[in-house]
Amino acid sequence: MGNDKPTHSSNSNEAARPHIGIIFKCCRVYARIYLNKKGDAFVGWCPRCAGKLEVKVSPTGSKQKFFTAE
């Protein structure tokens, strides 16, 4: 009763994390990769073959949210 703060599920936390969508051509699968703690790159792995992908953040940025990893 004394706690009036709303509780948030982990899903709302996940949606707030900066991410980009990637099509991994190696295995033809889609996944999200997330901004690292330093905030200088989006980092993730192919969900099938575990190939690592790191996309550096550009100072000028991009409005694109979806990319293809060759």
C-alpha cells in the first residue's frame, strides 16, 4: 500500500533500449542488435551461427532502423 510507484515489466525495459534491426545474410535470419554500454556501437550475434556483428555509431547518425549484414 505504501508503494505508489508503477511496476514495469522487463518487456517495457526491453522496448526502451536503443536497437537496430539486422538481416544476417549468413543464415537469412532477422534479429535486433542493441547499443553497447559505452554507446559507441550496436553489438549482436547471428541467432543461428553466432557470427558477431558490431555497427559503429556515426556522429551524423542515420534515420534507418533496418540493415543487412553481409
